[in-house]
Amino acid sequence: MTSRIACSALVGVSMLASAAVAGVTVTSSQTLWNLRVINGGETVGTETFNSYPDGYIAGPISGTLGNTFWTASADNAQGLFVQGGMLSTGNPFITLAFTFSPGVRAVAGNIFGTDYFFNIVPTIVNVTLSDGTAYEGFTTSSSDFIGFYSSTANISSLSITVADPAGVGAVYSTIDNLYLAVPAPGAAALIGLAGLASRRRRA
């Protein structure tokens, strides 16, 4: 198994099924999050990180879901690490950050903590959005889900930090899947046509 680069509180709030804060709904239910996205006229885009080879990545990585360009980075010199489709920081207790351009109405992920060997360990995770909305909860498995849906401003960034509640030692911020709300294919086509029409009017 590939090992990550070696280097080397908060009290958790229990996970809620759903809670709304300042126009942003926070949920630990993937079913509810998916319904909000679909009822909002969008579809769910998924980045699995499986296209990245296992091992250390020196700098940020990026990709596209629908019409949204995303970038992932870590706020340290040790970069990122990928193992079996899981994306993590190269150092423990470092923030894993995502940016989205343009911003999105909804973002979610399977978010948790791992140890040096990518074993999933009990972890307090804190996820913060660009508008300051924050979620804090306890995670224990790779299926743990944290999702946000905004009814006001678009979400342009998301950051993940972790804390060790059980004396495990070094814990790394880790995400297995990134989910974004993206325009449905028909809506994307209409947006393209609207843009073409506006260019024709100005010509």
C-alpha cells in the first residue's frame, strides 16, 4: 500500500438529519440532498477522484462537473494524496479546500478522517462554506455524508478540517466523492441558446 508523506479541539456536535442556517440547508442525508437538487431543476454531478493515480500530488488538482470548474488544494507545502479514490491532505490536521467557478447552489461529499495508512478513524469534521456557514459533526465511515443547499447566494468554496476525539494521533482531512448541483442537460442547452441570442442582439 502506498503510504503518505509523514509529518507530524474541538468538541463535536452530533449530526443532524437536516438544519437550515442563513439560507443554507445542511443535511447528513444524501437522499434529502439529492431531492433538493432535483427539485431545484438541476442534476447531481459526481467527482470520484478515481482518475487520479494513487500517491502524492505536489500541487492543487482541478476538474469540471457540468459547467462548474472545481479546484482542490491543501494549505501546506506537502500538497495532496490520493489512495483508492480517496482524496486527502499530505499532512495531518491540515485544511482540505475546494473552490468552485462559477459558484454552485449545492455541494456535498462523503467526508471523514483517515490515519497515516488511509484507515478510516473516528473523527470530528468541520466543513465551512464561502459565506461562513459551518457544519461540525462526528464521522466514522467512508459513507458519512455532509451536504449543503443554498437558497440565496451561490457557494464558491468549501473547506474541511479535522480533529482527533479519541487519541488516534495524526488525522487527515479526507473526501471520497464530491457532489455538485449542475444544470440539467436541457437547462444547459437553454442557457447556451440564451447567450447566443444575446450576442446576436448586440452584434
